Amino acid sequence: IGRTALRSALRTPTSARLFSSSAASNRAVAVLGASGGIGQPLSLLLKNDPLVTQLRLFDVRLAPGVAADIGHVNTPAVTTGYSPDGPEGGLEKALEGAEVIVIPAGVPRKPGMTRDDLFNTNASIVRDLAKVAAKVAPKAHLCIISNPVNSTVPICREVFKKAGVYDPKKLYGVTTLDVTRASTFLSGISGAKPSETIVPVVGGHSGVTIVPLLSQAAQGSSVQAGEQYEKLVHRIQFGGDEVVKAKDGAGSATLSMAYAAAVFTNSLLRALNGEKGVKECAYVESPLYKDQGVDFFATPVTLGTDGVEEIHPVGKISSEEEKLIEACVPELKKNIEKGVSWCAENP
Ligand code: NAI
């Protein structure tokens, strides 16, 4: 490949979906936890997103360095690093005028840990970041990656409610990695292109709360029941464990998560810019299972200029999937209650 061709290949998006743009607008995106395993590649991918005009990178360590490095990439997003004692200022400065805030701050899993084992550390990190966001950027869209997502998202709601600035349309738990994994794993079986293998994943983001709706995927008909089906569902639900095990103590999924979060952020920005019909699965405050005490539930949502525009129902599902939902709902309820009551005790 010649130099010119290489340069042009680097400029040509490899995934139309990841880097597609619709209109030029000023979009300031802040990443909190930007120096971490997810934060760094996510920040790089966002720097490569033509819809991002300002990229604010905050972390308790190293963010000015990460920003200096990423800032040399010749794409338009103006990149600034913020740290508690850095020259550009700390968290408040990073959030001033931010329209989208993506939060991967926290600790990741080690082998043998569940996402819930991270609760004690990450709950207070997310609460403290959300408090500042509610004060400095109350109208921003908040995309939560820090685990356990099932509980950290309700924690953010409580913080925003207490500050009197909660808007359910602007709070999202990022579950895109589950959708990404489902697509990859099913396409590995069916042989169809991953880009054409779309599997809605509903519920929450841990273990049995992750419910892939294979019956709704065009290629899913080959694996509707039986051992292969069960194995595939298990792999989607516990795919994160494969990475935790393979990294052998060095953390959990970071690169695939960064990709998934960049996809979600790009979708949100396209919707904010007025593109119609942008749909992603996300863990949002939802009426669907409220009668069973579950305030948050992931389903496909249509995003619009104000955030969540329409929450789509689960739709027609198989009897196997009904059983998966039955297992998901009580677990999700516990996770949500845990976040809400922790917040009441630790305001
Ligand atoms: P990491 O430990 O590599 O990075 C976390 C970063 O957060 C570090 O740079 C750390 O300095 C920073 N940090 C800690 N406290 C902070 C604070 N108060 N303010 C700002 N930054 C702070 O961890 P990694 O692998 O990047 O994972 C981050 C989180 O994402 C974990 O909770 C992990 O479980 C979660 N995760 C979520 C997934 C999802 O699908 N939603 C998938 C994979 C991981």
C-alpha cells in the first residue's frame, strides 16, 4: 500500500456507523476517567469522531498527558486534559459547557469478581462525579460505563434528583458492549457479516440481567433453543468474564468497551444534531417494568435532539426469552434498590 493510499485509508472510516456524521454542530464531550484502560482508547476514538468539536479529558491522574498525546491527532476536536491540580483546572473546568459526559471512572474487575463486587468503590466515585456534573453541567447527557451499571445509573438519578435537575431523557447506562458481543458471537455461528447481525439486548448489564433477543435477529432463527442456544446466551451474558480471565488480573474489557462507548456516543451526537431515527439499546429509566418495581430497563430507544425520544417495548419474544426476562427482573430490582438505598445512606 503506497503512502498516499495509506493516508487516505486512515482518513476513510472503517466503520461507517462508528464515524458517520450528519451535521456540523458544536459538541463538547467530557470523558471522566480518561486515563484508564477504557478512558484512553475511548478518548482516542472520540478524537477521531468528526462530530466531537471539543474533547475534555478528566482523570485523577495523567489526563493532561493523555490529552497532549491525543491532541496531536490531526482531527478537529480541540482536546484539553484536566486533573485536580493540573494547569487547566479540575473537574469543574472540564465540565463547564459539556453537552455529553461519558463516565468510565472507577475500578475494573479481577478474576472471580462480579460487577457487584465493585459496588463499594465505584458507587462513591460515580456519586461524587455526578454531584459536580449536576452543579456545573445540569443539562448534559450522562453516559455511565462504570460498573455495576445496574446500580450506578440509579445512583446518578438520585444525585440529580437531589440537585433538582434530573431529566430521565438524559441519563443512560451504556450497554452497547452487550449488543456488540451478541452481534459478534452470533455472526461467528451464522457466518453473516457482523455489521448485518443486529441483536437487541435488553434488561441490565450484568450476568442474568443481560437478555439477548436472538429471536428478533434475522440470523437468530438457527439458534432458537437447545444446547447451542443456551451456550450462546451464556456467552453473551458472561462474555465479560472471558476477557477478565484472559487478562489474568490486569482488568476487564477495555478496548471493545471503548469501541462500544464510541459507537453509542456517536449515535447520541447524531441524534442531538437532528438526525432522525437513531436507535440504540440503552439502560434508561423506563416504564416497561415499573409495575414490578424495576425503574430502569434497557431496550432499544430512539434518540432525538433532547435525548431519549421513544422507549421501545421488548416486543415479541420466544418462550426461552420470557424465561430469561423472568430471571432478569428480580435481580435487576435488587441492583436498583441497592443503588437507591446506598445513596440515601451516603448522600
Ligand atoms: P481502569 O482502572 O483502567 O481505569 C479507571 C480510571 O478511572 C483510572 O484512570 C482512574 O484513575 C480513574 N478514576 C478513579 N477515580 C476517579 C475519579 N474520582 N475521578 C476521575 N477518574 C477517576 O478501569 P477500566 O478498565 O477503564 O474500567 C472502568 C470502569 O468501567 C470499571 O468500573 C469497569 O467495571 C467498567 N466497565 C464497564 C463496561 C460496560 O459495559 N459498561 C465494560 C467494561 C468495564
